[in-house]
Amino acid sequence: EVQLVESGGVVVQPGGSLRLSCAASGFSFDDYTMHWVRQAPGKGLEWVSVISTDAGTTYYPDSVEGRFTISRDKSRNSLYLVMNSLRSEDTALYYCVRQNELGTSWYFDLWGQGTLVTVSS
Amino acid sequence: DIQMTQSPSSLSASVGDRVTITCRASQTISSYLNWYQQKPGKAPKLLIYAASTLQSGVPPRFSGTRSGTDFTLTISSLQPEDFATYYCQQSYSSPFIFGPGTKVDLK
């Protein structure tokens, strides 16, 4: 079955750190650019990070730049997000998302079920 | 950064209604615009990519158009399973911003 399964979400104190994982299965993980997207409770979707197929290119929005690091392990078919200096506003459901492409267009075509990160003292 | 706006933020409609949602980019994004549907407690689902291309398996009552930096998602005849929140997203340049969403509920 083609799927993404996230894990690692917990309750963490402000200023703390956390690593999220995403296990990919049913498709050739190495062939796809991957992203993290988050959704705060009752709020909209926020793009968090992207990593290229060879892990040579990553991007982040200003809201997490310098605090979050995306990485991937081809031997484990896994995507990771290391989050440091966590703030209350980082509280959200974090989705692992696959990017698919047609020509120069790309889009999110496969989403995990999400893992919940709560930043609270 | 490119900003994305959506209107309306919410709407109430009846089964069978024609529904139109608009998304506007703050600068040109060509046709690099995607639409997603999200139901409560579920991950988003891709409906349309590249402004007007219907994702495989999505009913043809959904359609998308582009006019400059304005994009429209139309549901030609609203069905009970279409009550959800709809998001646009630009894939032109980082950061890959989503619109704030449009919630479609039952009138």
C-alpha cells in the first residue's frame, strides 16, 4: 500500500527539541521531493519545509528558518524533521507530504495522517 | 514572499448549488496553483493542479480556471460529500504558501 506514516509527536516544553519521523512505503521514496506541512488546531495549512530527492536542496519559511531541519534517509525510506527552540505557536498537527510533478508543475499528491506536536509548559 | 488570499472565507450552500471560490496571488505565479479539499479530522486531498488540471479520480463537477493572478474553483452542482474546507496553494516559489481556506457548509 502506498502510504506515509508519521511519528514522534509529543507534548514538549517551550524551548525544547523534538524529532519527527515519516516512514514511506509502497513507492520509490528516492524519486520524490518531500515536504512537511503543519496545521495548528482549528487553523489553516502552513508549509514548513521541503527537501529534494538528493537532499541537496532544502527550503523553509521564515517562521521556522534556523530552528527546524529537514532530512531524509534513503536506506530507511524515511523523512525527518528536527525541531529546536520550540514555541507555543509551533503547536500543530504535522503532515509528511509527497510532491508529484507534471512538466514544470508540482503538487502534493500523498499525505500522511499527521502527528501532533504540543508545545506547553 | 507571495501572499495568497481567498474569498469568501466561508459560505453556506444547498445540495445542487453552483459554488465558486476565488484565490488571488499577490504577484504572478503563472498557473502554479493547486486546490485541496479537507474534511474534519482528515488530511487534505488534491483536487486540481496547475490551475485547471483535474486530479485523477476527482469528479468532473470540480473545475479550475485562471485569469491573471486570480484563480477560481467551481463546483458545478454541490453534493453532500463536498461540504468541507478548500485551500489554494501556490507552487511557484518558496515559501509555498496556502490560502487561508474557504469553509463550505450546509445552508
